[in-house]
Amino acid sequence: MSHTTSLEAQAAASGFLRLAGHPVRWQLLGELARSDRQVRELAALVGQRQSLTSYHLGQLRAAGLVTMRRSSADGRDTYCSLNLAAYRDRLAESGAALHAGLRLVPAGLTPPADGLGETPSRPPAQLPAQSPVRVLFLCTGNSARSQMAEATLQRLGGSRIDAASAGSHPKDLHPNAVRVMLERGLDISGARSKHLGEFAGQRFDYVITLCDRVREVCPDFPGAPAMVHWSIPDPAAEAAEATSQDSYASFVRTADELNTRILFLLYAIEYSQRTSERS
């Protein structure tokens, strides 16, 4: 690396650390690391005026760390999401700009802990003698997003995960959801769409809503599960207004986003399990 390039890298790293290290922005990043949130929710959580919260979110958005989109439930609301992959990469670059030995985060997302040498499409190493972590994915129709998420998590998580999915208004599985998952080696053609009422009274460790509408009608589940929201556009809705090829592309984007989010979820699950083992 030339001296000029090194200075540029150090300047970029310094700028990133100043951006992320601001107390309010750090709080916002922490909240968004746990769940997608509306702007007004974030303002309440960080104890700031909504105008100031929006300003800081704008700074994070300009840096590519946060994305914002209108709610599909109420267009007056905006949901914010943390781009974990981008944040991971910027953090890795910042460490390396100071010293090569400080590249603490891998350049590519790999299975956590014992999964050294495995590819991102394979599950992390199994932890011994633990009950499966139960995860329920919810969306409106249980015809695309939640079915794709269930299949992806079950494959990546292996026997330590018990994944399920349901919808508030179930409808037939979308053929493009079947196609995109089959191209990833998963056949969900036999999956059945289910109403979320089928799981009423069951205990889950995580309940993850994938659309803004179902988040607003999500029932309470026993055992105080972690309630997480991933504001992901409905690929079927996008498909209804697109050409055949563009229609399929929306399902590809959804599958890719779910895969990334689920891999980060598995990191969180493994960390939580290993922490509880030590306590």
C-alpha cells in the first residue's frame, strides 16, 4: 500500500469512527442492530426530538449504514434498517487502516465460532446438548417471505434450530418463491401456508415479523420471546406491477436479504448460547 493510499484509508477510517461513535448515532445503531424501527420509535428510544433523530439517521443513511423505506402498513411511517454487512466491512477496514493485525472482522460472512473454513451457505458448528432454538417468522400471506425465511434458517441452523412460519391472511405459496429457493437447493413446493393462530400459546425464542402490516397485528406469545421486525418489501406485491423477469428479480433480492439477515441472526443465537453456558 502506497503512503497516499494509506493516508486515504486512515482518513476514511477516522471519518467512519467519528460518524458511528457519536453518542446518539451509536444508540441508534444499537437499537437497529436488534430490530428495524420506525423513526418515531427510535426518537423515543434514544430520548431525542424526532427532528434531531432524523438528522442523525440521515447521516447514517448517507454513509450507507442505514436504509429507510415507507411502511407498507401506513405510508406516513418510515422504517429504518441497519445494513449489518456494510457496517461489518467498514469496521474491518477501520481496524486494518491502523494496523493489519486489527482486521478483527472477516471480509466475508462465515459461520461463527467453530465453523472455520466452511462457506456461508453451511450451518455453524453445533453446540452440544442444547434444546433447539425456536424461531417463528410471520408475514401477511405466508406465501413467500416467511416461507423462504423458514427454509433458509432451518438449513443454515441445522438441528439446533426449530423454524416455523405463518401469516395473518394465508394464501397459496407463490411459484416464484418456490423457484428461487429451488435454485438455492431448497424445495419448498410441499410447504403449507398456515395461519398464525395455529401457533397461539406456543413458546418461541424469537418471533420475527417480516412485513409492516403483520407487525401491527402480531399477538403476544408466552415466555417473552425476543420480538424482532425485519421490514422487507413483499416480492409478490412488487411482482404484480412488474414484467416477468423483473417479477422474479424481486424474489431473488428478497432471498438474498433473508440469507444475510439470517446469518447474522445465527451469530446472535450462538453468542447468546455460549454466554449462557459460561454464566
